[in-house]
Amino acid sequence: MPFANFKVPAGTLDEKQKEKIITRTTELYAEIYGERARANTVVLVEEVTDGGWGFGGNVLTLAKLQQTPEG
């Protein structure tokens, strides 16, 4: 059974965007594994609470993600 798990910052995707991730991921698995995979593909979109994840040892928040890089 193909399985994909997307973890995204809470509140950054609306329902249509989540649906698009699920639909396109399912399409991709069906393209790779054949139509038999479509009915068994599981796609999970998990929303991570603000500050509940990090990168490079730094806690990420929505505010930090929305900052424009200085340069």
C-alpha cells in the first residue's frame, strides 16, 4: 500500500490545497505503480502546531517562515 505523510505548519493550507496534495500524490503513485495502487494509496496531511518543529537545531514558527530573507 503506497503511503505518503506530509507535515505542514498548522494554518498554512486551506482545504482545497490539502485536497490538491492528496489528489496529486495519489495520481503520482498510480502513474508509478499502475492503477492498482490508486484504491490503496494513503495520503496523510498533518498540521504541526506552531513551534512544534525545527530545522538545523532551531525552532521554526510561522512568523519565522514568513520573514523575507535579508540580502
